[in-house]
Amino acid sequence: MGMAVKIRMLMAARSMTLEMLGNKMNPKTSKQNLSRKLGRDNFSEKDLQTIAEACDATFEGNFILNDTKKVI
């Protein structure tokens, strides 16, 4: 599942539109910019942190080593 799908699920859980999300982000982001990023599924980790903050959520991006289960 791509991040765009997860962001749409997050928005649905918070009953938010793209415009509402963009207005809550710091710095504010236009609906058009968010729509383009969702279409390309192209988000930086900073974008994801900002979206999480705007939705009163926590974003955890990490790698887990399969052999040792160490989280990086």
C-alpha cells in the first residue's frame, strides 16, 4: 500500500478534505500541490511528518532488519 492511500485513509479517519489538510499544515500547502503529490505518491519524510502533525497523528518511518529484527 502506497503512502498516498494511507494519507487518504488518514484524511477519511479525520473527516478532512485536501483543502482542510493543506490549511492545517505548517507551512500551509495548497490543495493543488497536495493533489499532485498524492497523484504521484511522492512525499518526503518531512512531508509525512507535517501531514501527521496536521492530523494529530504520529508518523513512524523506519527499517527493520529481517535477521535481527533491529529497528533503524
